[in-house]
Amino acid sequence: MSYHVYVTRAEFWAENDGAEITVDEWMEQINNDPDLALDERNGPCFAVLSESRDSTQAWLDWSEGNVYANYPNRTLQRKMLQIADRL
């Protein structure tokens, strides 16, 4: 079983009109966070935790104004909370 966890500015991630996280804001997070590394093999906004470049569970992506992960482990959940706080 899998699930997605979102970083969003909206009450509900799918209804975020006017509350989007811009792609530029997301790229700034990647560029300024030493724990994140851009990994464009999986898309132009796809990032992985630097310590786990080969892990399929420690990734984040941006889509339609939200940042999300599929079945994030605890380390990635903590990173998502940090990102949410900064955004």
C-alpha cells in the first residue's frame, strides 16, 4: 500500500488555486538545502535526500503548486516539515 504526503499552502492540496508553491520557490529550496539534491532523471523538479541518492523512498517532487512524496520515511517526513516551515 502506498500514500502521498503533500507540502501545500492550501487547506486541501488539490484545491490550491491562489495558494500555489511556485516552481521557483521549490527550486530555491533544493538549491539552498544541503540535504537535497536535484535528480532530473525523474523529472525537472525531482529531488532526493543527498544521503540517499539511490533510495527510491527518499524523494520529493513538485507538481501543480505542491511538493509531495510517496510513502516518505521518517527522515523524509522531518525534511518535509522543515520545508513546510520555510515555505
